[in-house]
Amino acid sequence: MPSPAPAVPYTAFVHLDAIGFATLLVLWLLYGTLSGRWSVLALAEGADGRLSSSKFQFVVWTIVILWSYAVVYAARLFYAHDVAAISDLSPGLLMLMGLSITTTVAAKGITTSYVSTGRIKKTMTKASRFSDLVNDDQGYPDLSKMQLMAWTLVAIGVYLVTLHVQLLHLVHWRQMGATVAELQQKHLLALPDIDGSLMVLMGLSQGGYIGKKLTTTTVPRLTRLTPVSGTPPLTVKIEGANFGDAAAAGLVTVNGVEAVADAWTDTAIEVTLPATDAAGNPWKAGRSIRIGLVAGGQDAGNTLPFLVG
């Protein structure tokens, strides 16, 4: 294919883009009418109501390929008078769609298995947010999700640019009097292929995403202590996530010594700080006490400080 692209005005094939968008509009109307849901993002939501990164990349790629197919088919019809379906799909494109759906199915299977065995806990959310695509269930940034989204968006951008450059060449060569056979020989009447290096990068990012899923478990997190100072004995409230629903499945530690919890939920625990330390001595004013947690056999990994007043 010649490079750089010939100087053909974009308006020469803007009607092809319009046909692609019209096709998506018709499909969206059918989807909304049949399902009763008009938000396309609903297709990318998980069972917990959050946007799923694996589903989102699959939905976006599906939309892009549908639009591209409609545009290229319209180009074949207008410039080559060929009404036959596009059959010469590139191996890279087929591999991309296979990889995309495999990631989605694998991620769903892993999550379903973890939820059913109690390894992770999923809670319903009221509304999905785009931040779900790059954050974990507790709202913390997830590097594997970020990488998956980044390479997906980069690959889609490159693919769309490649398609429009192909359309530029198609219009140019048709204006130069090229025959249909010549257009086919130049691969101007088929869907463009996916760049090999992008396929590798997307494959690595999707593999990293699935690998992270396979090793994920619900780790308890401590975020806030109320109050943060005072004179024991007194009750403090520990807030965070993934504590579990029963005190029997975990324990609170005060400077490494187990303390009895007065109340326990998945996001909050109330515990009474003892009047003395492990040696039986009263806490000295100004001393910092570290509050820790073990839940479901896992250490929270962080402690919260309480200052003795």
C-alpha cells in the first residue's frame, strides 16, 4: 500500500462513515427495543453492577468491528459494485476477537468460582462508573486493569486510523481508474489487519489481567479509626473493607495482642481498648497503640495508630 496517503479530501468518503454510524444506530434501536435497556454500558456491567474491564473491552471492540465491517462493505458496494459478504478476514482480526472474548469468558469464570467458594465477596453497587474500569472493587487503582484499558484504547485508535488511511487509498486509486481486481490485490476492499506488535502488547496486557484475577483474593483493608486518641479503656471504631461478616472469622490486635470485638460487620468493627498493655501496665500518655486485623486468615497488611491521651 502506498505511503504516505494520497491527498484525497475526507469528504470523498464521509458517506461511508455515515453508513457505519447508521448501522450502529439501527443495531442500538433493536437492542433497546428487544432488551428494554438503552444503555450500551449495561452490556459491560458485571453481576455486581460495576463496569467490568474485560466485558468493556469486548463490547468496545465489537462496536468498532461492526462499524468497520459496515464501512468497508459500503465501500465495496459503492466502488467495486460487489454485494458479496466480506469473506477475506485477516488472521490478526480473527485472533483479536478470539482473544477478546476468551479474556471476557475467563474473567467471568474466575470471578464466579471465587464468589461461590467465598474466596472473594461481591457487593452490589447503585451505579456503575468509568473509574470501575481501572479500580478494584474497593476503589483502589489496579495496574492490570489500567494496562488492559490503555492498550485496548491504543489499539482501537491505531485500527481506526489504519482503516481511514485505507479508505483514502481506495478513493484515490478508484479515481485513478484502478480496476476492481487491482483494488482487491492492494487489499483495499477488505477489513484492515491488526498490527502484530499491538497484538503482542494486547495479549500481554490481557494475560496480565487474567493472571491478576487468578491470584486475587479479598484482602482486608483498614482505612480509619474513630476516635484516634483518648484514654483506655474506651471503645474505638475501625472502618475499612473485606472484614467478613462474623467475628469468628477474624480477630483484632492491639499492639499484636488479640482483643475482643464488640461488634463486627464487613466494613466496620467496634472494639474496646484494654486499660493496660500486655504486661499489665497502664498505658502511658503519649504512647501510640497500633490497631491491626486478621480476617479470613489474612492479615490486613497495615495497622492504624491510636494515641493514648
